[in-house]
Amino acid sequence: MLDQVSSYYAKTDRILVPMAKGDSSRRAFEFATDFAKIFGSEITALTIKDETREVTWSDKVAVVMHAYKESSQKGLKVIPKIQSARNVKEGIIREANSKNYDLVLMSFRSRSGVSASLFGGIGDYILKHSKNTTASLSIKRDTYPYKKILVPMSEKLNTRKSVYLAAVMARVMNSKFYLCDMRSFDRKKIHGFKTLMNAEIWKELKLDYEIAEIHGDDLREAVQQRIYSTSSDLVILGIRPDNYSNVRINSEIKKIIKDAPIDSLLIKR
């Protein structure tokens, strides 16, 4: 049955985690180590020195080295990588696009609801310019690991690959997986998510899952109501580049990420 999803199966053998001083990047690293425990993933913990700034960056180096030492003691494979670049965002993209990483995993504290940025200048830039599958986590709570993961399934809010990767994440953390069938909100149907509606896929992933068909007049409001009714800890959304490799985050996704009272993960395939 899993052969049916091979076209958008997401590998997690090699994961890149950009890290800096502060606790936000630590969440992404914890996420990556959970993958490593299940799938034996190789994690590259990366920090970048901004060449244009005369600042002490020993704290950033310490974060990466601490992650390396801590994980090595647990038998996990972590590669600490310390590089210099003209600026941080270009340094991360240079590393991400020059290596065959399966996943770039980042995390940031939630931005203000009035801010045009979702993940800050660095986070937005990486999401749009990375050639890899990239996951950006917006943190609003300190709860981890996530016990309940909500995945709205519609053309406007997700892709097949991000829905499947969300299910893998639920397996990694042994989370309850809430798949919300919201295809009734889609006016333009591209692929329909038909394969993902086969319950055998979720059974083979050994998930504690629940599939609910959701209707309503307002897509964003329906997602918010489902978040509250399930008491979810994390909502996972997905986007894809267009035919010209441009990445556009639609207004529905932006609003959900900013208004959701829980952490949000946006996956770019």
C-alpha cells in the first residue's frame, strides 16, 4: 500500500538544522533528533557567522557544539558545521542548496499578528529560496513533544507530500493524528488527495489517527474550530513552488499561522 505514495514519499535520511543563540532553534533540533531515533537520520547542526558584523558569535558556536555532544552521547549521528558568509540567510541557503539534504528543519518564535513576516527575515528567505523540502516551525507554546497533530487537507492549505510527512511526524512522536478532509472548500481541484483517503496507509504507518470530513462557509474559521475541538498541539500546512519555482504563501495559510493559538509547521515540498 505504501507503494501508492512513493511519488511523494518524503525521505528524512539527512536533515539540516540551522541553529543560533536562543531556545527557538533548539525546538527544531529536538524535532530532528526524534527522527534520528526512529529512522537513523544524520543531522547537520549549522551555524553561520555574519561577516558584515563585528560581534561575538561564541554563543552560537556553543549551541551547535552542545547539540553535537549531547546527541553523540545518545548514539545519534550529528555533524556540527560552522561557516562564515556575507549574511546568515545566504550562508544557510548556500549550505542547503549545495548538499543533498532531504529536509531543512527550522523553528522560530511566533511573529506579531500585524507583521507581514511569518518566520522573520531569515526564515521567510530560506523557505522561499531553499531547493530542498523545507519545514518552518512557528512556536507559540513550550509544549513538546506534540501529543496531537492536526492536518487540514485541502488544495489551499496542503500538498500530498506535506500531508504524508505530517503523518510520519505523528509516528515519530507517537502523536494522535487528526486528518481533516476539507476538500469541500476547494473550487479548483488539482489532485484530490484520493490516495491519502485510503485508511490502510495510516494503518501501515501504525498511527493513532482520526479522519473527519469538515464543511462550512469559512475555511480559516473551520480550521480554528477543529483546533479547539481536538485540543491539538500542532497544525501542519503545506505549499509548493509554482511552475517558475516561485513560492507564494496564500492569505489563508498566513492567517491560520498567525491566529492559531498553537504551534504551526509550514512544509514546502
